[in-house]
Amino acid sequence: MDQGQGMFLGYILERVQEDKVEEAKGLFFESFQKLSAGHFTQEDMIRLVPKAMALLKPECIEEVMAIMNQFAAGLNQ
């Protein structure tokens, strides 16, 4: 995991429901591994978003969704 991924993970984990932290770590570690290997696709992002949103504190969903949408837009470039 690079520094940017670590910062992003920290940001996400602060907004995850307390009992879902380990699940979120696993979800994002898997995604970061694919990203680092150059195998993370738009399809992966489509599968990641609903899983990630289900782990978040309700009051943080909109904020995190906006950031993930920005990231997804970058995948298309």
C-alpha cells in the first residue's frame, strides 16, 4: 500500500461503523492490491461502492460517495 492509499484508508476507516472496521480493511486492501497490480477496473469499482457504503456510518455516506465518485472518474482516464 502506498502513502496515498494509506491516507485514503485512514479517511475511510474514520467513517466506518465501529463493528465493521475489519471488514472495511479487507475490502480496501483487496482493492488496493488490484490497483497496484494494474488490474483494478471500472467493474471492480462498481462492485466496491455498494459494499463500502454498507459499512459506513449513515451520516458519512454522502461525503464518502462524493470522494469515491471522483476516484471512479479518474479510472476512466
